[in-house]
Amino acid sequence: MSNELKYKEQAFDEKIEKIFNLAEKVDSESISVGNAAVGSLLGGIGYFYGQSKIALSRTLNFRKHVDYVSYWPAELYTAVPSRSFFPRGFLWDEGFHQFLIWRWDIHISLDIIGHWLDMMNIDGWIPRRQIREIEASFKAANLIYVITKLGLLFVYDLETATAVYRNRISPDPIFLTPEATSVGGFYAINRRGQVLLATVNEQTIVNFVSGQLNNLELVVSLAKRGNLPGAEKLVVERFHELFAQTKYKEAAELASQSPQGILRTPDTVAKFQSVPVQAGQTPPLLQYFGTLLTRGKPNAFESLELSRLVVNQNKKNLLENWLAEDKLECSEELGDLVKTVDNDLALKIYIKARANSNGFTSKQEHEQRLLQQHCRTNTRPNANLTRPVKLSLSGIEAGPQIILQCKDSPTKL
């Protein structure tokens, strides 16, 4: 065996010299480094099978809580950028790999290129990162697990492909990885029958990434997307930093998605309000409110301040649209504000907020108003008719029914 290995090593060195003719160009030490690099590249060529996960753009994501779609099951023969750090196909790197591989063996190169072309969809697009090992994902924090058949676990940030954690979790081969939906991770079953559970501790993951990687952007992004604790101080510091740089749009994005809602406060609204409005530019406060409406739903205070702007600009139709789309957090204060421009719209807000207004004595008053309208629209002229009317209102808590007498002319109540 030793003689055979020595023979193969010598044949490898001779083939590299024949192909690249390095002896006349560089010293022996550089040749050794080059031989190791070529050997590592060739040794990293592998065969993969499975389904990649394609992240959905926020603008194209029409289904809530769905961050990705699965590519079709396929096989891929490819080299990898790094067997230990990034053991999977990467389209950009593959182009550079082939500068060397085709000179070593053109048939290997053509086979790899053919597999990559098979990844092309109907629109001519090829996913640049191909994760086709046994895998499962942790959706809450946008992390993706990759576990190889040899028991190596890699955890990556799904948005940036940054390696968050890697370790060997099993000395024996892994052959099955069912998802553990109740805890957000997955089970791994190895050849000895051991059942391993891999998941993320949401209370410590942000602090771990902060301490191990020293990557501020990743820490803030991870905490923001997963609504995870541990980065409150960093998020606040980053917000003030963006504000100081007059990057109000980025500051609005960060505040709207701040973990645990730590920046969704009256102080933040006041900070955006304090910025002088530049001619021809969108006021920072409107940028903030626009981001809130796009990303989710303003809280009660934010809804009140946003509505105050709309009322002052006499744009009641925007309030009607937002209420219909459930974009505002209804409160008694919001109802009081809207009542200055539209009593009926205000009443909807009071009812939705489950609060009686100071201006309307009770929900029965609303029933009475509807009955008045019913009498005006359902009585035939010149008909000598008196009849009782009962009206039940859907969406309003049960109360005493009101019986009115509708006559041939509307009754003043």
C-alpha cells in the first residue's frame, strides 16, 4: 500500500509538471504549494443529490411565513470552494475551477459543466449556491442547517450564506434527517441507531454570533429577522449611527423590524418628526410610516400619529383603505381623532377597539341610527302602515333590541 501511494504521488507530480511546466517558472517551494492547491481542488470534486432552497424576495413573497421555495430534486457533479468551510457547488467559483480542471482532464470539466447547465430553469436562471446534501432548516431565524452523511453539521445564515457554526455531531454516518417541527430543528439518525436533535437556542444564538464572528451587520440582521434577544444595545447604537449619517430610509427599516420592538416607541416617532423636511424629498417621518405599513402593522401610538398626519391633510380615504386592510391598530384615542372628520368611521374604530366613545353614549345609539336609515329607505309613500322592525347588527356585541314604528313618513327620533 505504501509503495502504491508513493507511486501515485509521483505520477501526480509528473502530470502537473507536464501540464503546467512549472519547474522553469517558479522555485520548488512554490511548486509544492501549487501541487497541494491542485490536489485539494481535484479532491473536492464530488457528487451531490437533493433539493436546493431558493430564498424569496420580500417583494415577491405573497404568502406569509414562507421564506423560500424548493428547487426540483436533481444531481450535481461539481468542485467546491472549500471542503471544510463551504462544501457545496458555487456557480461563480465553478468558472474559475474549470480554468485548471479542463487542463487536467477535459472530460471531467465537460461533465461538471453539463451538470450545472441541467440546473437552469425555464427562464435561463441557475441558482448560484447549490446545497444538495441532507439538510433541514430553522425558519424562525432564517438559518439553514446542512448535515453531511459523515456527520458534519454546518449552520449558515440563509440571507448572506455566512457560516455561523460548524462541528461534527456524529462519528458514524447519518442516513436519515426528519424535521423536528415542534422545536424548529431536525433529528439525525446515524448508523448505530442514535437519534440526535439539532436546534438553535434562540436566547443565546445572537450573543454567540456576536462573540465568535465579530460581524455587527450579521448580528443585527439575525436579531431583526428572527426577532431574537441579545442585540438590543447593538441595534439601538446602529439606529443612532444611521440617523447621524442621515440614512433615514435605512434607519426606518431597522426601527420597523427591531427585535422585540425595542425601537417601536414614541421616542423614535419624535426623532423622525424632528428632522427638517428638505424640499423635493419625502419627509423621514413618512418614510418610517411607509415602511411600517409595508412590513406589517403600526402599533397603537404609531397608528394614531400616522392618522393625525392624514387627517391634517384631509385624506380620509387613506384611513378608510387602511382600516379595510387592517393596517391600523384601533384605539379609543384614534377614534376620538377620526370623529372630528367622520362619525361613522370613528364608530367603526371604537367598535373594533372594543371601547365606547365619549361622544357616542352606547352601541345602541348606533343601532338606532341604522334603524332610522332603514325606515327612510323601506317605507312606501302614502301607505297607511305601522309595523314593528327588529334589526340585529353583526359584529356588535349582543344588547337589547330596539323596536321602532315605521309609518308612511320617516319618524323623527
